[in-house]
Amino acid sequence: MAIKVVTDSTSDLPADVAESLGIEVVPLNVHFGSDVYKDRVNLMP
């Protein structure tokens, strides 16, 4: 059985650290009025 560590984008885990440790970062949806953005995909800090 394979195990994968997964977190969401609110963890603020740097991309290089996540990649080096094999951690999957799932982007959260951020809503501004009627607009929806994916954190770290089309919305950057």
C-alpha cells in the first residue's frame, strides 16, 4: 500500500520543499465576489 502526504495551499509550504519531500499541495479556492481563484495557480501571494 502506497502512502502520500497531502496538504492544502494554506500551509504556506514552499514549493521547493514540498517537491523535495514528495508532498502534494492542493490549491484552495479563494472567492472574491463572483470571481473564484485557485491559490498558487492563478492567485499568488
